[in-house]
Amino acid sequence: MKRRTLRGPTARLEGRGIHSGEPSALRVVPAPAGAGLTFRRTDLPGAPVLGIGDLQKSNEGGRTTLRRGDALVQTVEHVAAALWGSGLDDAEVEIEGVEPPAADGSALPFVEALEAAGIVEDSAERPVFRVASPLVAGAGNCTVVALPADGPRLLLRYRLDYPGEPLAQGERGFELTPEAFKREIAPARTFCPAAMAEKLRALGWGKGATAQNTLVLEGNRARDTELRFPDEPVRHKLLDMVGDLAFLGGALAAELRGTRSGHNLNRAILAAIRELCAVRNGGKTVYDVNQIRKFLPHRYPFLLVDRIVECEPGVRAVGLKNLTANEHFFQGHFPDVPVMPGVLQIEAMAQVGGILLSSLSGADMKDKVAVLASIDKVKLRRAVVPGDQLVMETRLVRMRGTSFGEVEATATVDGKLAAEAQIRFAIVPRSSLMAPAGGA
């Protein structure tokens, strides 16, 4: 799947922010491949740009906020939902004001503006985040759960349960496609139970809310407006979820189930997905040494992987080890003609294999370690010396539940084979490797 952006700028949309009540305006313009979805405050000195890295983890007022220093854009979820729900990867929202115009309280006006501008494909591949094992944000009766999906698609389901509010009840799910989003989700407006409306206004929220852009729920009806769907509040919760997931940085292959959740839990599951599925370059994962330490218990001098440059959970992983003359093993292993010991080449390949198994098992590996069980078909083909970059590739042969895994591994230098092996792992609890209390 290719990345998508706009053919040209959208029309200028004007109005007032739903919470601030202040005048605002925006238009969306094309962005180069890889730029992602960003907001530019054109009304501030220097026109600062805010993006994924500026997403606030927790916000008050039931809204999603980007902040960098003094630059702030709040309540971005409806515009973000329109962008991501329409399949856009790269676009810049030029905004004047602290908050997008409320429009009609839904994402539909923004979707229609994007379609009028035209959506086009780029030559670059769209990154895809694939959830390989269950992830959970929240606890009790307020959760968001991410599950592996059947194929490269995103299924979203939400269960709404506001006690004493008959219109704020129910459950709905859908598969995210631009067509389904526009038809089933984008028209759903934001809502608020009447009992909460005045309390929120007293806190300074909802200054721009009206009966036309906010459903004020009064028993079985909405104040001064007709519902667009019988379950419009449930659909709007799905809209908010799409808007928060828009800051993932690519497509998502997963099934997400929200239960009485909101923006904070959406952001929590977003962070968990990004941490375990940090995707770059057309759906492949990249881990730096700090992330590698989360997967492996090894530390200096036995951590032999500097970087994971590709990782497709359940398929393959590729790691690098840059060798310098200062490596500890060169000091005693033929110091006059230093050579990396073959057993350490095997260990380096095994560490990449351990990361592959960990990325496949995800949350199940939190308290487990992949340890060597056996090595077979070992061949050492050439000397590895200071200045070489050792490239280790492992491919999953088979997995037995979450207790056993087997990989085929190779190590190359300058594209030439240096070592190869078939490596089997036992996946055991970390606690089983610790000495018993009071032991020697």
C-alpha cells in the first residue's frame, strides 16, 4: 500500500473552537512523503509545527492536545480522524487559533473538504503496525484492548455505558476504510449528558458548544436537534478513537475493543502499540540499543547487538554489530591479529533471534527470557575483524506456543557469509534464572 497525501490545499474552514469559543480557521495542505500528519500554528511567530512527538499523554476536558513549549493546539481529534479515516499519511493542517473550528461537531465537514481537494498516492510505501499479541490499557470496566487481526485490516469496536443515560448505551464495531468511515462514523457528533453540561461550562469548557455541534442528551432525546443515527454517541466514541490513533504514524493491522474508555486510554494503547511495533520503512521495525535492552537481559560486555534495522514479527529480524578495535574480546583473542571469536558470532545471531521471538510474543515476553536450548548446522565461513559491520539475519522456522522457538540465522560482512546456524530457544520465566534466596 502506498502513502497518500492531498492533490492540493483544501478550502479554508472557519468557525469557533468548541471548548475555547475563540475564532479559528484552518486549511489542510499536501505534505511530502514521510512528513506524517502535522499541525502548523500559522498565527504564531515562526509558525511552529506540532506532530506525533508533541502529543500530550493526558489532558483534561475530554480532548486531545498537541503542545510544544508555548505552542498549543487542542481538540485535534475530529480533524485527525478525518485525515486518518480518509487514508491520508502525509498532510499539514495550517491552523489559526488554539483549536480547530467546531464545524458541526463531527468529522464529516473535514472529510468532505479533503475529498474536494483530492487524495493521491505517493511512490513511498505506507508503514504498517501489526499487533502480534494482546495489549491492554486501563483496568476494571474501563479498558482498550488491542488484539491481532485476521489479515492486514483494522477492526474497531466500542461499548458505551453512561449510567442513567439511555442514549449513551450500546456497542458498535466497524472495519476502518475511507468509505466506511465517511458513511458510518464521520457524521457522528460529539455529545454530553445534560447533567454534565453546566458543570463543564463552569470549568471553562464548551464555550463554543451549541445544539448544532453538540448533542446534549436529555433522556431519550437530544436537545434541539435530531439524531443522525440511533446510536450516534457510540459512533462518536469510535470517531474519537480513530482521531487518537491517527498519531500512530502509519496504518494499523489489529482489532481494538474499547469499553467505557476515552482519550487517555486511547493514547495509552497508542503508546503501547508504538513501543512494541515501532515501524519504519514499509512495515519493518527498528529498535535502537535502548529498546533492545528492554527485550534482552544482556549488558556490557555481552550485549552484542547495536541496532535492529528490520523486524517483521513472526517472519524475520535483522540486526547490526559494529566492531571496533576496542571490543573486549579483541584484547585477548589473537591480540596481534584480532579476530572475533566464532562463539560470539553465534551469540550475536542468537540475540537477534531472541529479539525476533520477543517481538512475536509481545506482552507475553514481559517476564520471560529466550535462552539457548540447542545449536545445529553451525558453519564459520570467514574471519570477522575490527572495522567490520556484522549483519545478523534470523528467520523464524517454527514456534511452539510461547515456550519454544527455532530460527535460522546468518551473519554477513560486506554481503559475504561469515557464519550460519540453526538455533533453538526455550522461553522461560526470568525468575527461573535467578538464584534461590539464601543460595550460594
